Amino acid sequence: MRDHIVLYVNGWRREIRGSSVFQPLSTYLRDELGLTGTKVVCSEGDCGSCTVLLGRARNGCLEYRAICSCVQFVFQADGHHVVTVEGLTGNGALDPVQEALVQHHGTQCGFCTPGIVMSIHALLESNPILTERRLREGLVGNLCRCTGYDPIVRAGLLIDAHRTKRMNDLFNSPAMLAELLDACRQPVFLESAEKVLCKPSTIAAAIAFKAAHPDCVIVSGGTDLGVQVNKGTREIKNVLCTAALVELGGLSIGDHEIVAGANLSIAELEAVLSEAIPEYAAMIARFGSPQIRNAATLGGNIANASPIGDTMPALFVLNAQVELWGRNGARRVNINDFYAGYKKTVATADELISRVWIPRPRRGEVIKLFKVSKRQDLDISTFSAAFWLKLSGRSIEDIRIAYGGVAPTIVRLPRTEAHLKGRTVSVEAFESAGEVALSEIAPISDVRASAEYRNLLAANILRKLYYDLDVDRKQASTA
């Protein structure tokens, strides 16, 4: 078992011990390595100035993804290769992405530019053909207060992709790949200045550590925790990092259900859902930015127990099952029974989320998902709603409804469901259901919206559902 962290930065091996492993990755890059091209502005993962590429061993090579290094801890980079803007060329010259931004006026003050460069490189890693749509979607997590974005997009479209190098060509090192492959699987136990890091390689070891340290912080994606630590609202002492747990990985896609490991990233989940449940994938596409979706995990979002978590309303109406592993073995809990209150779950002190069973809608079943936020992209939900319906013609045979942002937890609306069950799809039915819905929720006023506004949304979203169903019916009849 190692007592240190091993990672590579721009092709150079780094071995880290002591308190440095608990700091944000951006702080380590800037303060200890002097790689100040990685900028820090918000320390919340919102602006993208701290974007770097994180490479992990997969399928015989390193797979690179863009992440916000300000909300990732150094220990999360164990067994990974970090590429910063300084690593794109070995001679100090500009690479083709940087050249295009300079030549076509895609930069002004330049503070956000390194992060934009790294996000564009992340797009080129998966596909050398850059379209306006891909650029705009890929740069959702990069804010720029100077250029107005259009010059950045125009510059991106004029990049000479044939001259750009993929990271596996730029850093072609079999020795690095082999060591990182081993390191990401190895257990780590490290103590420093009253802080403890446990990165076990078996779920049994993880359960034992959690049982012995019931106050430990479980870190999977860590995107919310990173913000809390940066803003001084939370301190971490005992850390259980789940990155090396094989039992929390894996993905199975069947005709009737998806079985996803808790460590599945939100980006990976989105890719799976694009074919399996497209409506759900469209909702996930509004989960933070590409950098956040690359880091955040399904299990982490569920365990975070937020009443405005974007993944969860759909899981409620699909009757997803959460698998928990503890000292007594595994058990499954319907997600509708998983939350015991605000930020509280039914998991015992020794239990971890290991997998999630997500049923796929069948013929005659419809799922509709809605998210209301102040911005279309990169924003926290003000209100969310999920609907699952089983229809026979225009008759509602069955319906499930879940709302987010109107109570201490995501909530089902059983009285509203009973009101609509067996009725004919009509605007009158859904308008009257809106009145019933108001009796089942208790929203509060906060920085995102007033209670009155959320009540208005809770009623009106049912009318929106009716009109969406009507459009679907008309389109089906003319197909």
C-alpha cells in the first residue's frame, strides 16, 4: 500500500506526500510547480479558467477529458496524467489552437484564454472536426467577459486541425502509461497533519474504513466538496476516496434497464442515455459544464442528497433502485425511499452506494423532464419536474410525478398522481392537477426564487406537460 500520490504533469513524473495531497489541484499546479497558465477566478468550477486535461488509462492508452482543477483535489489525480496549457508545446511556441485565437481575435485580456484552449483541445481529442455547435457546447463551461464569444467560435472554426496533436501523440510514453495503469488501481493510505487519506482497492476495505471513521468525507467526483472547501464552509480531515474501487465501476445496458456503477461520470451517463433514454440525456446535458460532468459521478450526485440534484427527479419516476454495500452485504433501496430528510439518506454508517438500476421506459410509456433555472446552461435548478406516464390512446393508465426544489428532498406527488390516473388527457385535467400539486409541496424562498414563484411553476408545469403531450400526439398522427 502506497503512502504517497503518483501522477504525471506534462509528461513529468511527480510523487507527492504530506499535506499537499489535500489541496486543490490548481493550487498545486500554480504554487508548487509554477504552472501559472492555469488561472483561478471563481474557485467554484463555473468560469473554466482553471481547465486542464486529465488523462486516465483506458483501452491501452490514456483517455483525456477536460476538468476544472480548482474543484479537484490533488489526491484525485493519483494515477493520472495532468496536461496544462504549458504542456501543449515543448519549445515555447504557440500551438495551432493558440495561433488561431490570436490571429482571429479570439482573445482580449487573455485571462480566460488558457482554459478555452484546453477545452478546445478536449474537443479535438474526440473528433478533429469542429463545428459551431460543438464549439458552443464544448465551451459552455468557459466564461469570457471581453470578446462576446463570437470571435472565439470563429477562431475555433479556423483552427488547422491537421496540425494539432492529440495528447497520446504528444506524450507517447509506454512507461508512463504502464505506471499510471498500476497506480490508479493501487490502494493508498496517507496521514499528514491530523488528516487521513484512504484510497482502498476493495469495497471491503472501504467499508471497514467508513465504519471506523463515520465522520469521513467520501470523495467520488468531489465537485460540490471542492467548492465548499474553497469557500471555507467545510474542512476535510478523514477522506475516503472511491476512485480505485472496481465494484463501483462498470456499466450494463439491457433492453429493460441500465445498471450503472456509482463511479460512472455524469458525462458517461449522458452518452449512455442519448440512445437509451434521450429525454433524460437532454436533461443531463444541462448538468453543469462539460468539465463538471467529466468529474461528477452518478453515485456522488445521489449521495449528495440535494433537493435540486439534476439526476434525481427522473430516477424517482423511473423507480430506480440504489444498491448499498455494507458489512452485512448488499441491499437495494428504491430511490423513492432513499432520503430521510434534507441531506440525509437511509444508508448506515458503514454503507456505500455501489450501483444504480435504472429502468428504461417501455412501449406506451412516456417520460418528460423539465428544469427551470435563471440561465439555460451552467446553472443550478430553481425548480425541476419529472413525469412518467403510461398511456392508452388519450387515457392515462398510470402516472408518476416528482418535483425538485419544493421541499427538503425530491418529492413524489401521490395525490396529484391519483387525481390524474384514469383520466383523459385534457388541459382541464392538468390544470386541476396543478391545484392538487400545490397541496403537496412546501417551497421556501431563497437566493434563486421565492416560494410564490416556485408554487406558480409547480402548477404551470402540469399545463406545460399537457401541451407537450399534445404536440407529441399530433406529430405521431402525421408521421
